[in-house]
Amino acid sequence: MNRAPGDPTRLRAQAEAKVAAAPRATGTPHADPSLLRAIDALPIGVTLVELGEDGKPRFIVHKSAHERMPGPLPVGGMAFDDLPYEVFHPDRATRMPVEDWPGPRAARTGEAVHNSEIHTFQEGRWRVLSVSAAPIQASDPGEPRRAVAVLLDVTDRVEQARQVEEVKARLSHVSDASNDGFFDLDLEAGHVKSSRSLASMLGYDLSEISTDVAALQRLVHPEDLERDRAARESHLRGESDQYVNELRLRHKDGQWRWFDVRGKVVGRDPDGKPLRVAGTVTDVTQRRRTEDALRVQQAQLDIAARSGGLGLWELDLATNQAWRTVEHDRRFGYDALQPSWGPDEALRHVVPDDRPVFLRAFEEALSTGHFHYELRIHPASGGLRWIEANGEVFRDEAGKPVRMAGTVVDVTDRKAAEARVREASAYARSLLEASIDPLVTISPEGKVTDVNAATEAATGVARDRIVGTDFADSFTEPERARAGYLQALSAGVVRDLPLTIRHASGRTTEVLYNATVYRGADGQVQGVFAAARDVSELRATQEQRAIASRLAAMGRLVSGLAHQVNNPLAAQLSGQGVALEVLGDIRERILQGDLQDRTAVLRNLEDAIEALGDAQAGGQRIARIVKDLSIFARPEPRRSRFRLADVVSDALRWMPGFVAKTSSVQVRHQDAPEVMVSPAQIEQVIVHLVTNAARAALPGTRGEIVLRTGPGARGMARLEVVDRGVGIDPADLDRVFEPFFTTRPVGEERGTGLGLAICHAIVTAHGGSLTVKSTPGKGATFRVELPAAPEVGGETAGR
């Protein structure tokens, strides 16, 4: 049927003529006129079809599907083979068999046919008809099979769809050729179509990208979901012309990438409800990375500037306008950047007396290339501040200054500190001059750098003549003075070194030299500060006090000794007197021969023996007191280098037997430094402390004693004797080291009260200390600290 379309009027006329001439099937009823009128009133095309006895389809009624065509064609009873095919599209190469037309097909098969398309030529252009047909159920088995077909003109819809597809095809080509991706979102269906370029941005093929909106939402970074939803819904409500947002989407490789998403509503229903949104997606990851890097750099610069209190500025010399950071304007008392800034704005804040400094700095900068000033300003916030500005001048190719850039910083605190330093220096100088002791500062090379007036008086040499000389030259023993200075320089301090200052007249002054190093801000030693105290009168006073102290101590000792000896001596004299009286009585009886009562004689002898025993005990107690006192008079024994742990081990060998029977003794050593001691004396201290601890065990229990050694305070070794016994009453703690003081009850085990006093004397003579801490009912801890042996030199024990 490849016929060229002709004039529609001619074709219409030909069709009508052909219809009129077409034979009618006999016996085929014509449609009722009222039915024809009803069908003609419908806004659609309608055809009633029936199959003849020969199975050929015939029209009963036909109404055109196009509203501008005349009413129903007079085709009642017309066979389909006689249709005027001139009105059908010439692209159909082969005529459709009549039995496959929608109407005949529905009548023949008894099944509905949906949306079959027919192309007809009407009003000068080709139109598309959508034809659907359904069989008509016969009321009588003898009735012919019939069907009704409905024709709709869908030309405009088909044309729109074609145009949309063309636009989509063009957009697809544009998308594939550009760096942007495109999407088309169906809001009702919840589906979205993505372009190939959008899929590629995310590392996928187009076939791998889901069309489900919920599935695509899972690609959005969790932190960006709420912001994206808010932007999209704001646009859908009509609050913005388009939907714009930047968000992160997860790439196929798992990395997050930044995208700029822009969309717009392109379809709404009659009520204005959004149906479709279309838009673009652009990968802005690199831009964001660049922006992030710039923000980080700017933040680092701002942090550095704020940390250092630096305000940054750059001045255009042509416009006299400056770019600044907020920190710059804060130096001038503003919380935010001012609208404009230049030298005139800065000069208005400068204290009038300092404005020449400001102007001179600008003039010098244009010639030297360097900009610097320190001056006072009145900030906008009030008050008075010091600022320091530094900068550089930049020139064009011709050498003309074009801009300046630099920093400004608040130096008020520094200026105040400098003023305080000056005041402190003046104050220190006044203190030096107020001292009656010679004071001197010495360089690391041993040269005098400063002295006070007292030094001038002690040496008889003026200050300007002393400064720069060797420090040791002012003493009668230069080498001893130099050694003391070097000790201060290495150890950091020297205390009470005896020296003699030589006056220019030849007289001398005995002093105690004390010195300490002083350091600079960098912690490095700058020199030594030394003071010399005149001890001539002090020594005389100390000697007098020492004599008085010895006399007082001797008085207390004699008083205590008299008290301690008096009791046993009285007991001894009393016992001897009783014994003499009893023995005298017995002698008289012997002389008189009156010995018949032997029982009475024996009783008298026992009394005499008991009295002599008491006298002997008193004499022995007096002997122990004398023995203990002799320790105070012994010359200091020779000391050697020993390990404290070895001294403890030797002492434990000489413990009384009752210690092991009544108590358990544990020893714990912890790297105690070596000590220079008389081992016999320190062993005596240990034995006495352990014996006392054993005697202090709680009644009915076995004592627990722990000996601990280890490092003590700085430069000391530590020994502790710890027990879990009865403890010491707090009222007695201050007296336990007094001679003749004891807390043990009267009896055979009562001591002389000299044990702890002797221990204290021994430890003190070694340059150490003996202290005690105790809680009644929980025990006591006696702590011995002895000076550690020097790191080098000294005699080492053969152990």
C-alpha cells in the first residue's frame, strides 16, 4: 500500500464515493438511528463490527475519531475489504489482513484488543489513532458475532513523546560530552533516571546505577542527608527557584567525593503538586579540596597570628588603603574589621607626642625598604597601649614603591615588663648597697663584674678598680677562695666556706663565704653571686654560747646522773647496812655461845644475803650507767666505706637470744647508697633498736619486726626499724631520746634510759638523723638517715 498521500478533500470524496458504491451484505441489519445519534454525540470514534455468515467482517456503525471529520460514514453493512485505504499511512508496505484489525479480531476471538495504533491522513497531516476493541456478548446463540471498537486521537501525545525522546537523546549526547551528570526524578513513582556521565562520576556503568530513590539516598554521606532533604523540600514547597546543595556521595571505590547538585521542578499536576524534578550533578571534589586546603592554611595563619598576637596588614601605596586581618584592627580596639583603613586612620589613634615617630617610620621605609616603629596609641576601646609595627616595602619593575606589608603587635606587657626590670634593677641595687656584708658578682671566668659599698670598705679598693680583677685576689688564701668559687660554679652552691679578706692596709677580716649561681632567661649559667659574712664577733659569741651550752648540758647530765645513781646507791648502802647489822648480831651470838636457835640464825643469814644481793644489784646498775656514759667521752672512731646492707647483716649476728624467741625479723634491702661509718657503732644502734622493738611486742603475741634499707633524702642512705607492738604514747615522743628517760616499768628489765640517747648521739656524730613515728597499739618506726659516701675517693671496706 505504498501510495503517496493526496489532497485530503479529494481523498475524502473518493472514500465517500467508494463507500456509497460498495455492496451491502444482504440480511445485515442497519443501526438504529437513535444509536447513531448517541454514538455521534460521543467525543471519541466508535465502530460496531459484526462477522457475516462467510466470516467476513462488516461495519454496522462507524464514527470518526477526529472531531473535525464529518459524522459517521455511511458504512453500515460495508465489508472491511472495501475500506478506502487511501486514507491510511503509505509507510505500511503491506495491507493489514482484515481479520487482524482490532474490531474484527475481537469479534472473531472473543478477546479484547488494547491500544493498537492506526495512522490516517486527515486535514493535511497524518494522525495517529489508538484503537481498542472488545467483543459484544450475544444474547442468542444464533446471533452473529459482534465487537465494538473505540478510536482515540493520540497524535499530539505521540508527537510530544517523540519530542521528549529527541530532547532526551540530545541531552544524553550533551551529558556524555560534558563533565556534568543529569538526573530526572519521578516523585510519585520514587524512581530516578541517571545519565551515563553521572554514573561514571561515581565509578559505575549506567546499568549498575539503581533507579530507586531510596537506594540512591544510601550513597549520600550521613552528615549531609538532613541538609539535602531540607534544601530539596524547600524548593518543592516553592520557597526557592531551584534546588541547590553540595553534598558527599560514596564512590564505587568507597571514597567520599563532593558534588554540586542543582535541580528544578519540571512537571506538576493540575493542582500544582510537583511530579518531576530534573537537574545536574557536578563533581566539585577537587575544588572542595583546594578550598579546604586554603581554609586550613588561612586557619593556620590566623592561629599563628592570634597565638603571637600578630595583626597582618598590606598597604596599597597608590590608594592608601590597607588589607588587614581582624587581629590587626583588634590592636586598635575594634572587635571587627573596619570598612576602610590607611595611614590616616592609624595616625588618629597615635598619642600626639608619638606621631612624629609614626611619620618618620614611613619616610624611612620608602628609602630603606624596612618599616619599624614602637609607639603609644589610644585604642577605640579606651586606655593606653604600646604597639610595635614591622614591615617591608615592595617595588614594581621600575623600582617605584607600590605596597607595604607587615605585622603589628601589642607590646604593652613587654614595655611594662621592661619598666619592672628597670625598677627591679634599681631596687636590687639599693638592696645590695643596703647590705652590711660584702656582696660581689663573678663571671664564669672568675672576674669580678660588680660589688657593693661594703666590699669597697672590706677591701679598701674602689669599685671601678675591683671590677674586672680576679675574684680570688682579695683573699689571704687565693687558691682556697678560687676552689670555693669553682665548687659554686659546678655544684650550684657553696655554704659557709671560711675565708679571710685582706684589706689594702694589711688588716684582715674573717668571713664565711656563701655563693650560688645565677642564670639567664635561657637557663644558662651567667655567673656566681657571693656574699661574705664577717664572723669575727659571731665566732666569739658562738664560743661563749658553746661554753654556756656545754655547762648547761653538763649540769643536766650531772643532775640526771645524780638522780640515776642516787637510787641504786641508796639501795646499795641500805642493803650493806642491813647485812652488817645482821652479821654483827650473829657474831655476838657466836661470841656469847648463844647458837641453840639454829633456825633464827639461818633466817638472819638469809636476810643478810638478800641485803647484800640488793646492794650488789645497785652497784651493777651504777656500773652500767658509768659504762654507758663512757661512750659520750670516747674519741670519734675511724670510719670506712661500707654497704649498709652488710652492716645490718653483721648486727643481726649479735642480737640477744630472746629476740629470736619472741619475734620474727625480716630484712628488705632497696639499693641503699654506700655510707662512711664506724660499723661497730652503727651495729650498736641497730641492735638496740631491734631489741627495743622485740620488747615492745603486744602481750600474748609474737612480735613482727622489719628492717628496711634504701635511698633516703637527697645524698642520704636510709635504715628503718618497724614493729607492730604497743607503740609510744604521743606525750612521750618528744622525750624518747633524752638521757635517763625510759617508759619500761621498774624491774629486772628496766634499762638505764641511756640506750636511745646513745643511739641518737652516735647517728648525729655521723652527720645523720634519728627520728621516730608511732601510733599507740599499732607499733613504731625508727628511721635512721646517714650521709652517703662520696662518689669518688674514700676508703673502701674489704667486703
